[in-house]
Amino acid sequence: MENNLLARLAKESGKFSKGQRAIAKYILNNYDKAAFMTAGKLGEIVGVSESTVVRFATELGYDGYPVMRKALQEMIRNRLTSVQRIEVARSMLDEKDIAKSVLSSDIQNLQATLDSMDQKSFDSAVEEIIKANRVYIVGMRTSTSLSSFLGLYLNLLRDNVVVVRDTAASETFEQLIRIGEGDLFIGISFPRYSSHTIDAMTFAKKMGATAIAITDSAAAPITNIADICLYAKSDMVSFIDSLVAPLSLINAIIIEVAKRKQGDVVETFANLEKIWQEHDVYEKSNG
């Protein structure tokens, strides 16, 4: 149902009441804004009651308006341009207190990620990271920072970790040329989903590697390829994406890997502390 909501609204508009037709018309013409409105806000703009909006969602077969709105969000998130995102943010954020709005949104993303955590998938992902011959990490565009962070710490916890850099498509495959059976590919992909990440994971799978996806929902394109999927909520804030929950999930992965390799980790960091002190890597505290 979610995949053809807009088509249904256009096709079945003749069956709707006058108020429902007004709702359908607004959604069709302003889906980028409607997908993030409350039932009350949508009713106010269209000129109908909130209860009319709620009944409309129910008659379309959804278990309430929030479910229909979520379906619309999932369907359009990857379609929104940066300009559309800015327009959507105007209706989502309290412009008088941007900091509070953004921080509150991040807290909600963290809670939603925690509530939907699949412990079995998490444990399987950690086990694959530990046992893999080589680990390749790919995150393009806004996910580049996440892939770099994960790569930085995994390189301290185990050998043979490769962070594939966001370059031309041909150079991406050159960095993956030796991937094969026994190796692990970690693809990090959040809206707007990079086609290069999906292509790279497809290549890794064809070469025999195991694939882990770190993404925002089961509707993400990369989930159709991955062996293991981990989800972190990443609602957009204006023209940027919130990466707080994805980074927190990656923190959890790193810490769990370190816990399972505790003996090796202690020895590694003891040696690193000596090197850091010898080369004055960190400023010494005066306190």
C-alpha cells in the first residue's frame, strides 16, 4: 500500500467526499510538506476538521493517521531535494528555538533506535566483524563521516580494515578489487541514499563477501542486498540529516567488539599510549 499511496489518491479521488478530495489534492500537490504534518495541521491548511483527516487515513486502510504519514514519509524521503528539505523544515522546527527543536528531534531518534533494536542482528554483525579476514567500510556523501569514525576505531581493534574513500565510481571498485569470500563489507547508507554505496555492496556480494547494512529503515534500497541489517533512525533536519542515532549505534558496535577482544585491546592501547607520549600526540593537562 505504501508504495502507491500517491497513485491511489489520484486514481480514487472520484470516490472521496468533498473534504477528502481536498485532503487528497493537497497531499498530491504538496506531498513533501504533508508527509511531516500532524492531522490537525493538515486539516487546518485544507479547511477540514482533524477528525476528517484521521477518518480519511482509516478509510484508505491505515491504522490511524500516524501510520499513513509514516508510509508517506518512507516513500518520499529519498525524493526530496535540498530545497524541498528546507521548506519542510520550516513547518517542522520552532524557528524561535532551533536548538531546542533539533536536540529534541535527536533525542526522539535515539529513543526510536533503542526501541527497535534487534539484538540478534547486532550480535551477528559484531561476530562477523571479529571473524572476517578483512573488513571494508563504505559510506558515501553524508555517511562518509560515519564510515571514517567506524574505520578509525576498528583499525585500533583489529587488522586489515579498509575505509573505501568516496571517489569516482571506478576508483571505488579498484579499492574493492581484492574483496572475496571470508571478507566483510559494511555499507552505511542514509537518505538521500548514495547509488555508489549500493553498487559497491552489490559488487562485494558477487565477489563472495558477507555484507552488513547500517541504514535507517527496512525500506532503504541497501537492505535488499545485505545479509545483516542494523537500523538507526535518521530524520532529516532542514537540508542536513541527523546522524546522532547512527553514530550512537556505531559507538555500540565498536564498544562491543572491544569487549569481546578485551585482552588484545588492552595490549594494543598500552603500546599506543607509549607511542602517543613519545611523540607528544596529545597536550598534557595542567590540572
